[in-house]
Amino acid sequence: MMRKRPLKVALLGCGVVGSEVARIMTTHADDLAARIGAPVELAGVAVRRPSKVREGIDPALVTTDATALVKRGDIDVVVEVIGGIEPARTLITTAFEHGASVVSANKALLAQDGEALHALAEDKDRDLYYEAAVAGAIPLIRPLRESLAGDKVNRVLGIVNGTTNFILDKMDSTGAGYQEALDEATALGYAEADPTADVEGFDAAAKAAILAGIAFHTRVRLDDVYREGMTEVTAADFASAKRMGCTIKLLAICERAADGGSVTARVHPAMIPLSHPLASVRGAYNAVFVESDAAGQLMFYGPGAGGAPTASAVLGDLVAVCRNKLSGATGPGDSAYTQLPVSPMGEVVTRYHISLDVADKPGVLAQVATVFAEHGVSIDTVRQQGRQDGGGEASLVVVTHRASDASLGGTVEALRNLDTVRGVASIMRVEGE
Ligand code: HSE
């Protein structure tokens, strides 16, 4: 017979995710109690619009005063699913000050202020868990923080934004342009009315900062993450990728340098071979590929957004935090002990696919090749195709061997200064080989 007092949970936000958290807490109450060792009770739900009918939630629990709720003093766990920096940050801080542990789904806040929030949680001897902040339902934070705690992670390569994966997948499978694919994503509810956070890579960059910090046991801030969106990817880029046996994905890439002395974190569109497991991640799904010394290659795959999938991750954290509370312990917290510096993008080494519009006349290929050589960038393949429009121009596609981003940048700048190069149509990194 379970005699323990119920653990009290305050829910901040009752939208797509919050309402699912409340629903599962009610429908799975007995299982959750059995797994935790004590019942969990929804003690209050802070919302913006109290008049909205919320099925399955006792109206007496609903309040617009989130601050008073987190200050009550009898709350064991605050679940924050509001998102954004404020008021979430102040509410979480207040929750710790008043004795609660926190479960959050807030990637932007954790990427920006994770260090301070972890420090406060540790100071107050409370938990801060946020599995739902990265890739929705997919277990990633816990595997990196706990299951791989005895291994050495060298690389995390992932599709961590479903909206952009849906758009790129549509472009790949139908030959559509970016705008057409975005319009479809919007019509189907995958893209928000303002898609900037997704298509410009801000959402993925926040997730990359969190993943890199945990994977490499160091501090990676949002500002440390190099970011390029995917709005300039064209149908021509996909055609080129196909000719190389590749597709294009918006990737979050976190790497430990070969000498182990630094790390990098970046988000940008990239070509990956069709044979790479990430190439077959379709629609709005997410997947993260982890490479470590002992485990080798691991892949985590699943729904990266949505009410119920994200609530699944929140509930998993809630169970863990409640168990910790009952045993009088806290779970693993911040682990940024390696203090590895984050190198700038210029030091990243990868391969490149460069598409140039050039004059179609003798010596141009040699001129272009010389520029690559002068910057220490070795060419792997070159493909030239004359245009049929009689304008005396050709398309030149150069794929390089591995080179630093700074060397490639210098090469492209010099190419732009050549009279015979009419334009640089696209530059895309090639990953996953
Ligand atoms: N907007 C995100 C995506 C989900 O499309 O994956 C929340 O991070």
C-alpha cells in the first residue's frame, strides 16, 4: 500500500504540450505513482487565458498568477512549458528559490542561460531536467548525460528541426522550390506563420548549443554556434546533390577537434550521401547521430515536436525528478568541467560543393584551379557543363577535399574577383562521409 504523500506539480503553460502533460498525468496517474513510489498531483496550472475550456483540468487549479503558484512553497516540481526567455527565466528562478525542482522544455532559455540556471539548481540542491528541449520525444539528453557518461563523445550530427526537414524533404522528393515547399509546410501546420526561428536555424542552433555542452562536458553558448539558415537552398542545389548521390539536410553538427583540445558547433544546410542514415529521415522527423570512442555510432530517431511526443519527454523527466525527491537526492547536473574552448567556424574542416557561373573559353578552368591551389584547397572533382543559350558561359561545379572554412572563404573571395567568374551560384558543405 502506497502511503507516501502526493508530490505536488505546478504546470506553467497549458498549450499544445502543457495540455498533453496534464492529460497524461491524469490518465496514467496510477502507473506514474507506481513508477515513482508516490502519487503525483497537479497542484496548479498557470495560463494566460483562464476562460478557455480545458478538458480534464479542474478549473479550480487554473490561475493567471504564475508567480504566486511557484512561490507557494509546497510545490515539489515546476513544469515549465511556456517557452521563450521571459517570464520563463524569472519563474524558474523563483521556483528554485522556493524549494521546487524544475522540468523544462525551453531550448532557447537553456541555450542562453543554462549555466546560471544549473548553478542556482545546484545551490538550492534541486533538479533541473530538460529532455523535451531538444528533439521532442527523442531521448537524447539522458543518453548523453547518463548512458554515455563513461564514454567519450566525439561528434553529434543531427536533424533537430522538423519544419525545415519537412521543407527540404519536399524539395527533394518533388523538385519544388523553397517558397513552394514552405507554403505547403505552412498550409499543413508544420511551419509557423513566422517561420524565421526554424528556417534561419535559430531553433536548431539553440539545440546544438545544449547538445554540444552536454556531449563534450563543456560550456557552449548560443553565441558560440555558427548558424546559416536554409532559405537559399534551391532546386538546382538538389539537382546537383542528386548527381553526387547526395541529398540536402539542415544539420546541427557538434565536433571535438582531432587533437581533442577544442570543440565546434554549427548549423547549416549540407549535402550528405544517400547512404548516410540521416539521409533517409523524411518529413518532419528528427534524428541525431552520435559518434563516441567506445560505443561507435549510435542513431536516435523519432518525432521532434508535437504535443504528445514532447509531453512524453516531459513526463519522463517528471518521473525521474520525483524519484530523486523521494530518495532525497538530485540527479546529474551541469558537467562543464572540461572547459574546452569553442573554435570559430573558420577552423572547421570539411568538404565543399561550389557551383560557379564562368566564361566558357580557353584557360578558365586552369585559372579557377589555380585559385583553389593558391589557398591550399585541394579539388576532388570538377564538372563543367556548357550552356545552350549561346551566351558563352558554362556552369562549373567543384567538389573539394577537406579544407578549413577559412581557406574555402578565401578561395571564394578570390574567385569572385576573377573576370571570368560571372558569379558564385552556391556553396554547400558536404558532410557525413
Ligand atoms: N519548431 C521546431 C521544429 C519544434 O520544427 O522542429 C520545436 O523545437
